[in-house]
Amino acid sequence: MTQQGPEPGTRPAATKRRARTRADLLRAAFEVFAAKGFGRVSIEEVCEAAGYSRGAFYSNFTTLDELFFALYRERAELIARQVSTALALDGPDLDVAAAVDRVTDVLLLDRDWLLVKTDFLVHAARDPAVADVLREHRARLRGAIAERLARAHPRTPLPAVLGDADGAAHAVVAAYDGVTVQLLLDKDVDGARAWLRHLLTALLTDGSGTAARTHREGNGTPWTRTSSSSERASPASSPRTN
């Protein structure tokens, strides 16, 4: 007797259910991580928040670390797409000031995600194997930025102090990291976007684009203009990113 295979449509339906379960687990984990901190959350809590059993978790992930990297991959790919798309609109040339405006307008600055990412960074710093994976993910993000800067480099020279496109990509990511640390403390997304725009323009134009931008947007630093904090509003205060 010939064994019959599954009914048509069974496998796609199962695949869709699995994808939905995975998406539900990721969404629930993100909410729980943001509320309690990565290191204070158990697999059981993620399952409870998602409305699934431990079996559903283990059919998709082996550890919370693996689940976090799935979250990280989603957001890293989103950021890479945002940056690459914004930088690609100039064609072979690169209008740095305009590109910086586009990048900072769309770039992901989600405070809950930054809380989760910072918690996990501390976790990774204590676990060399996890740190290696995190470095690989960050390297891919820098690579997407460096690739676009390298294509534009013959027509749009980078400041010599940055070395090459890879050095410039490291500087861009470092600026983003610094601004997001300040955002965690100040909870001022508009201020973070303005300050990131200021930093990236100064970095990628060797400071040459800063005067025109400051004149166009108003006196003072972006952080001073957009924040209500008395500390940052003082003309004598200088912006800080760490």
C-alpha cells in the first residue's frame, strides 16, 4: 500500500503557524526585556507573555541569547536598510549634508530597544562567546555603511583623519552609540536626532558643513536648542554624549 503524503496546503499552514509563533515570542520577549531588563527575565516569563508553552519556545529558540540575536538581527537589518537607502539617493555622488539629514530623520531611535540592547551588551561583555556573535552583528551594520561610503569616495572625499570608508563607518556607529546613551538618560528623541545630525555632519565633512547648518537652524548646538533641561539650555553648557 502506497503511503500518502500530507494533504495539499498542510505544510504551508504549519510553516505559517510556526512563523506566527516565532513572531509572537519575539514581540513578547521585547516587551518583557524592556520592562524588566534582559538579565532578569526567564524563558517561562517570555512564554507566559506570549501565551505559549515552553515547547513552543524550544521549537524556535534554544536560549534567550538566541532569541535576543533574532531581535537584534531584525533591528540591525532595519537600521542598515535605513542608512543604505538614505545614502543611495544621491547616486554616484554623495551630498553629505543632505544624506545626514535623511539618515537622522528615519534612523531607529527607540528607547525601549536601546534599554534592551544596553542590557544585553553588559551580558555579552561577561561572556566571550556571546560577545563574538555581537561583534559580528555590529560588523555587518558597519559594513553596509562602509560599502556606500566607499562607492561615493572617489567623488566625495572623506576627511583624512577617518582614514578610509571603514574608519568612517566606525565613526558613524560610534556617534550613534554615544547619542543613544544620552537618549537613555534624557528621554529626548528630538534632541538625540538633532545632536546626531550635528555630529555626523561634523565627522563626514571634517566640520566644514557645520557653520552653514548652524546658521540655517539657529544659534547654539542642536542639543541645546531642542532640550528643555536647564543644564543643557545654559549657553555655557556643552553637549555631552557619554
